[in-house]
Amino acid sequence: WIPYLEKAGFKVKTLGTDDCENVIAAGWILGYAQKIKLAEAALSSERLPDRAKPWQPAVQWIAAQAGVSPALVNSVIQQESRFNPSAVGPRTRTGERAIGMMQILPSTAKALGVNPYNPLQNIWGGTWYLSNLIRYYSGDVALALAAYNAGQGAVAKYGGIPPYKETRQYVPTILDRAAKYADLN
């Protein structure tokens, strides 16, 4: 950090002997590190789809609250709806249609206490649902994603990722994309 501090005008010879200068230098280093982190975050968001960018403050905050990687949340949203808050899925066997960016079923939304048509509540509900699944499966993200896609009943029935073609493609696609998004951060 010494060369950076010199460029910023600090008297590096007094560092270590002048407590006031030390505190100011430490604050400058923390601020500079935060600036670098923000610049890297801006760069990484440039690699997300353009439709994802307006939603990143919400995704970042909600993911942090739920204890889930923002890269994983972004990957699920990309797969489920391509960041389209008006997306509606096909009817399930029970007649329900998944709604919004995270494609939440109305019954799941009701259980979570969210309005699936509200994009922020949709992200909130979907992220917390995913977080709960990850905890339920003791941190096994692949099983949590399989349950998110095919339902917990299917995961229980088959004792793991169900043999459904869609789910067998869904899980690795989400995990691969999440790894790429995480590499950007």
C-alpha cells in the first residue's frame, strides 16, 4: 500500500510513528479497497444480461439476507424467466402456472406470504424458498435446485435428482452459470 499512499500525498516516513496519520491512512486504504470492490462489481454486472442489471441491487440485498449466493439467484432467474418480471410458465399437473422472474407457483407464494406478481416480492420469495431448500438438503445445492425445479416430492421419491430430462439439464445449467457469475465478483 505504500506506493498508493505516497501517490495520495501521505507522508509515508511518518507512518508507524504518527498515530493520527496512521488512522487517516488506514481509513484511506479501506476506502480505496471499497472503491476497487465497487469497480469490480460494476464490471461483473456488465457481463450479466442487460435485463438483469436493474434488478441487481435487489438481488444482492435479498441474497445476502437469505444467505444465498447472488450468483446462484441470478442464475436461477436467468434460467426461469430471462429476467422477465411478467413471465408465466405452462400449467402444471395441478393446473397452477409459475409466475414472475423466479417462476413461483401461486401455492408456494401463498405459503411464503408474497405476491408473485410483484417483481421484488417474487425475488424475495424465490430466494428464500431456495435458501430454505438448501438448508433442508444440508447445503446440497444440486438437490435444492432439483427440488426447486421438480418439487421436493420428486426428489424424495427418487432419492436424489429425479430422472426427468428437464431437471437433469436444469441442475447443471444453473450450477455452471452460477459459477461463471461468481467468477465475475
